Amino acid sequence: MQTRNESLLQITALFEGNESTALKWCEEPNKVLQWKTPSEMMDSDKGVMMVTRLILRIEHGVYS
């Protein structure tokens, strides 16, 4: 299972190393996460898994 820190590294990589953009994205409510922020979701193992799944979908061009 992926940790919160690993997810944050994956999010930063998604934004090509731009930490400020990655952190901003983490604070924006997301429809896929039932309008919760990725930061909120990553407070639990299940939430980390959901955020990781969302990142993978974005990386593969699957938008919801």
C-alpha cells in the first residue's frame, strides 16, 4: 500500500516537479473524491488509495 508521502511525490511528478502547483491541486475539492480535497482524503489508508487511483487515471487520460 502506498503512503501519504509516496502519493505526494507522485502528485508532484504529475505536475512535472512543480511543488506549488501540486500542493494547490491537493487543496482543491475534487468531484471524483466526492468534493473532498486530496489532502483531506490522504488522512486515511483508504483515502490514499483513492487519491492514488485518481492520479493514475489522470496520468492515463481518464477524466471524470
